[in-house]
Amino acid sequence: MEAGAGAPAKAAKPAMNTQRNTFLASMALLALVLLAWQFLPPALDVPKFIIPTVTDCLAEMKRMWVQEGLLGHTLSTALYTVLGFAIGSLLGAVIGYLLGMSEFWEKVLSPYILALQIAPKVAFAPLFIMWFGYNSMPKLLVTVLIVFFPVLVNVLQAMRTVDRDLVNLARAYNLSRWGIFLKVEMPSTLPNLMAGLRIASTLAVIGVTVGELVGGNTGLGFLISYGGGQANAAMVFDAIVLLTVIGFLLYTVLVRIEERVLHYLPKAQQ
Amino acid sequence: MALEFRSVTKEFTTGTGQNLVAVNDISFRVNEGEFVSVVGPSGCGKSTILSMTAGLYQPTRGEVFVSDDLVGGPNAHVGFMLQKDLLLPWRDIVSNVEFGLEARGVAKSERRDRAMAELKRCQLSGFENHYPYQLSGGMRQRAALARTLAIKPEIVLLDEPFSALDAQTKLLLQNSFAGTISQTGKTTLLITHDLSEAVLMSDRILVLSERPGTVVAEIKVDLPHREEPLRRRVMPEVSDYAAQIFKHLKLEEKAI
Ligand SMILES: Nc1ncnc2c1ncn2[C@@H]1O[C@H](COP(=O)(O)OP(=O)(O)OP(=O)(O)O)[C@@H](O)[C@H]1O
Ligand SMILES: [Mg+2]
């Protein structure tokens, strides 16, 4: 054990090197793609309204910032992504845990859950607009709905597979039902919950975008449909890039949290 | 009397709705401070006996008494340990040892003190802040024993605690468990597949038949050094005892 303590320090250096190498390679690849994007379409005589170049997109980005209130649209989309994600995953987790504790209700509800899970959630957007009008409610609801299921299903699945012997041990130690949930079931299911949240974070962006595409006059999804209507491809590209950035940030935050929370899982050695 | 089974029968309802008799009309007693092993073929109801002692299931017929109290559910008299260490991977070792004390209203500082004392007894001092994945299989089993002893049970139930370990670790761990258990004077019920393990560690051995399990023989092990199986191991009588159990299990007839 004492001898082992020195090993990670020694191993850290090559690990750092490979980390830097992969980072450099990623950056090089990005540069390559950007260069191809910039020079290939003009060289092949593709018109600007089909594929604008990188510099066109940057120029359009600046114009949108000044004339279209890009910051406001971006922040609005980011806000509803995070809000929809938070509400949807909270509901998914709570209902997942409740159903996980009651075999009866799980059996009663599982066919409906399956059906709703299969139904394409984004298709509900026009309905929600009919019901709630052209405000932020429809996009929030679509996002909540789309986020809800992966979290629910992951939690439920994990609750079903909690080690029975561990639960029995807790029972033998006189833990209450609530104690067993808090101290055994909940932590046992955390890896699955986190995996569900990660999937949900990527879906949240889709939910908001569809909501904004279908109705309303704010957000990056709105800019996409607006830009599309004007045959302004650069605007659409810019909005897509920003949506990706929002999704990526949310995902990164979750991965960081996951690393923290699940620190006790042995990591695969490189 | 530390533990007593009075004509205990346990039936399970299987998935197909049939009744399966796991153990049939079992009676035995274990005295205070005694170390008793239970051996028997796979599926004969050994783990079921353990679960009924721990109060996890009720017998279908008959009664189980622990320290003269009728077992009606999980109770503070009994601590049990399985082949799987059942350590909580998200807790460090000392918090794992404290786990059993938390539901029993032991104050936080006392929990920590008791856990540290048990870890010391199980030769795990210095590992209290490690996580289970950082320990070897043998160390994890010792941590599980520390957790079992921390609640100060009157009876320790062990269900094949060594069977997942390699031969050498097993011998060392049997020795360390035997030492710890005789030091604490706990009444112990060990369930095992390993005949020589039963002989090395116990005062008495109960041999069960095939399912439905009943007690077919009771063998008193008249050897010294119960607290040190490594010393018992070299005694010539050990193989005689093992042969005797072997005969009761009718293993030869089955081999044909
Ligand atoms: N909860 C249960 N429901 C239904 N049947 C069960 C249950 N628990 C045990 N059994 C059945 O009871 C019998 C005895 O099981 P038990 O686990 O006590 O055997 P065992 O002697 O511990 O076996 P092994 O040596 O393989 O661990 C088996 O046939 C098993 O299938
Ligand atoms: Mg068993």
C-alpha cells in the first residue's frame, strides 16, 4: 500500500501528455474542418445562400448581435433549456423513485409509460400552442416532457435492480423504509440517475428548439425559422452553432457534477 | 441459550405457485459463546436458516429464539455477514462500519469511536478513509466483520464469508476471524460448503440433508485452538472429522 502511493504521481506525467495530445489533435481537426468550410464551397462554386463560409457566418453573427438582439434570443433559449431540464428531470426522478417503491403502481402504469415514451414528444408542440397560446408555456412543456422520460426510465430501472441483500442488511439493522431509501436505494441508483440526466440534457435543447420553431418570436429556434424564411443560411448556421454550445455547456456541467458525485467508482486505468 | 430453533419448517411459494419446502422440522440449540457450523448440500436451506435467525423471514411453522426472545422481525441481537461484503461503495470504510449504528440512535462521536475500535480489532487501522474499491477482497471481508461486530450483536451469523477468496487469503482470514470472534466471546453460526473450514473453526457441526433440509448429524469437534485454525490445521484428527461429515453427506453414493 505504501509503495503504491507513489505510483499515481509517476503515472500522472504520461497521462498529462496523452491528455494534451488528444486536445491538440482535436483542435487540429477543428481547424481543418473550419478551413474546409471556408474554402471548399467557393472552390466548388456553391452559392453563399446554400453554404455560407465561416467568415460569412461570423459577419452575420455580428449583424445579428447588433440588429436582431442575438444576446436576448440566446439567453432566452438557454434559460428555457435549463428550466425545462430542471423541472423535467426533477419530475422524472421523483416519479421514478415513487414508482420504484411501489411495485403495484409500477405494474399498473408501465404500459402507459412505455406508450408515452415511444410517442414523439415534439409532436405535442402545436397542441400546446393551441392550448396555451403563443407564449413560453408550450416550449417549456415540450422540454419538460422530452426530459422527463429518460430520467424516469433510468431511475425506475435502477430501483428494480438495487441489491436485495443490501436492502436486507439495512432491514436487519432496523432502518426504516425511508432510511433504506435514503441510505441504500437512492445512492445505489445515483449512477443511473446521472446517466439519465446526461441523456436528458441533450434532449432539452431539442425540446426548446422545436417549441421555438413552431411558435413564438423569441429564442434561437425562432431565429432559425426566421432566417430560413429569408433564405439567410448564415443566420440558420449561427443559430445552430449557438444551440449546440448551449447543449454542450449543460452537458459539460453535468459531467463535472457526475465526476464529483460518483468519485467512489473505480476509474478505468489508462 | 443463545439461539434455538424449535421444529422450524419453512415453505416458499415458487413463481409457478407450487410450495417448496426449504427446511423441514429443524431443531437445534447453540449455547452462549459457542461456535457452530452448518454444512449441507447446495439448496438445502442453509441461507434460509440464517435469514430466519436474522428475522428477515418468519418460519412457516415452529419458532426461532434468540437470547430467549422469540424472533418476530429484524432485531438487535443478531449481526450477519454474507459471501458478498455488502459494503456501501459510496461510503468510506469507517462510515461503512458505522452504518449499522445509525438506525440505533448511537451518538455521532460514539459511533466514530466504536467504528475505529472495531477497525483496529480487525486490523484495518489506517484504512478508515479508504473506499471499498481501494481494498482487497480479504480486507473488505474484514471491514464487513468490523461492521457486524460494531453493533455489538449477541450472535454473529456468517454465510460463507470466505468462499469468494483465494486459498491463502482464506486461511489467513479464517485465522483472523477466529481470533477476533474468540476474543469477543460471541456466539457464532457459520454456514459453509467447506468441510475442513467447519472442522477448523467450530466447536460443533450440524450436518443438513438435501432439500428439504433436516439435521442428519451433529458432530462435536474435540480439538484445541478454536481461536487459531492455522494451528488446528496441522492436527491429524482434522481429516478424520472431515471424513465423518463426508459420510453423513452421503457424497460417495452421489458420485456414482
Ligand atoms: N425468497 C425465496 N423464494 C422462493 N424460494 C426460495 C427463496 N429463498 C430460498 N428459496 C429456495 O429455498 C431453497 C433453499 O435455499 P437456500 O438459499 O437457503 O439454500 P442454501 O443451502 O443456502 O444453498 P447454497 O449452499 O447454494 O447457498 C432453495 O431451493 C431456494 O430455491
Ligand atoms: Mg446459501
